[in-house]
Amino acid sequence: MTRAEIADLLGEEPRANVRAAQIAKWVYRKGATRFGEMTDLPENLRASLGATWQVSGLAILRKQESTDGVNKLLVHSGDQQGFECVLLPYSSRVSCCISSQVGCAMGCRFCATGLGGFDRNLDAGEIVGQYLMLQRLSPRRISHVVYMGMGEPLLNYDNVIKSLRLFKDEVGLSYRHMTVSTVGIVPEIRRLANEKLPIHLAISLHSPFDEVRDRLMPVNRKWPMAELLSACREYVEATGRKITFEYLLIEEVTDTEDQAEELARSIKGLPCLVNLIPFNHVDTEQGFRRPSRNRVRRFRAVLESAGVNVSQRMERGHDISAACGQLAGSHAGKFAKRRSLCTVLPSS
């Protein structure tokens, strides 16, 4: 809830707007989990709110910590449909990767989330709640949020937009420290451009060739490269923000030099960054493999020689399956290829 929604909830309570601001500060800035902790509220108000409402609706099914300090939580909000979020501490900042859906319906062939199918959208509280739970694990403030966990954020548009506004207005984060990733839902990219939010937009591209994207990402059959890049150019023009193209390097599938050359040609003149992501292991029917360092270097060299701004994703949390493409949760959606884990995980 926003402060205004909390004030509406309080109804005829004296100084409702002031009380709403106090409650919002306790929840979003101080990490309170019970109304009893909100010591500057009248005791009778704390009691009445606690009898009807919850401060946090998420419960932890499993917590894992990587050897490199990454933490991954499997959480749910009472329906036993688990979704994952990740805490990513760096020397200069603390970031978190959050989910927008339980599962994903996009069916990308290289992604563990897609193997579990799709169950439902997360509401704005469940999205922001992941941040609040991860913040309790971190001695430093989480300053950056990336919507790169489970799900396709632009297919849960309204809840994602509300959660972005909650992060800005209630948690106190900068829009410029928020990144929304999409596989390329063209109408919603255009809709997002009209919001004029100074967030980062990341496009999961993974190949410049329609025939390769068709095989890897079914979404490309509906919105092929030409349409996607047109929407990206419109987004840049409307927002003044450059786009990040996430590019997954799969050995002898997406890491060939002709694809690097075509990628450079396709995005020429578009303010952007290409972020290279060597494939993180996921069991797939196709037996995808991570390319050698030499193949990664050659691909990058082609882009750089063409004047493309290139970076390479720092691998974090691989040993607990918290790296890019590895979040699987515990859902068993309509197209699940594995059973739910909720019946066998400890509810710690």
C-alpha cells in the first residue's frame, strides 16, 4: 500500500495522514514486521490494526548462501507457490534480483524458470516484500533493484509499475537504480515509454537472427527483431534513456562471429549497452553448453571493433543456482516439467 492507501484504510482515525506516513516509514524504511514495533503509534491503533492486517505476508521456505556471499530466498505468501529472490552484495553497492511472477509463461528454452511453467502474477506487495525480506539479511542498505528473477515483468504490467512507484516513494530508492528486464513484449515496451520513468530497460535479446530467436524464445514469433528494435528506438526517443541488451552466449548457438557482426549492424546508432552473459548451467533438452573463454573473447572483440559498448555479466551465486537463468522456484504450473518442491522443503 502507498501512504494514501494506508490513510484510506485508517478511515476516521484522527490525523490519518500523519499515522499513514508513520506506518509507511516503519514498514518500508525501518523494516518492521509487526504493528507492535511501531512505538510512535497509539497502543489502541496498533492493537486494532494487528487484529485485521498483516505487515508482511511472505514466508521463507528455504534460504541458501553462496560461497561468494550471495543469498537466495525461496518464499511464498500462503499458497505454497514458491518464488525466488536474490541478495547480491558488491564492494560498492548492494543489489537484489526479484521476481514478478510465480513461474513464467514465455517458454525460453535456456531458462530454468520456464521449465516450471506459469502459475500467477505477483501483486505489488509481494514484489516489494522480496526487497524487504532481503534487506533484513543485509547489514548495508540495498540500493539497486533488478526485475530479472522469475517471470516476465511486462506481462504483470500494473503490479510492476505500482511496485516501482513504491520503491521510489516509500522505500526511497532512485528510479535510476531500478532495472526492468523483458524478453520483448513490444506493446508494453511502448506503454512503458509513455510512463516516462527514468528506470533502466533491459532487453533479453540473445541473437540478432529471427530464426535463432524463434527456436530459443517463442516470443520472437509474435514480435520479431525488426518490431522489437523499432520499439526500442521509440523507447529511447521518448525517455532519453539508453537500453541494455542482455545477450546470452550459448556455445555454437548464439556465440558465432556472424551473429556478433549482425548484432553490431542491427543496433548501430541506438544508444545502448550489450551485456554478455556466458550460459549458466540449466538442464535443457537441447544440452546447451557454456562457451569457452576464447569464444567469448572473440564475440566481444567483434562488437568492440564495431564501436559497440560492451560489458560482461559478473557471475554470482552459481553454486546455489542463483545466477542468471537459474531461478526455478518451486511452482508446478500448467506446463511444469518437474514436480513442486514445496512438499519436501523445510519451512524454516
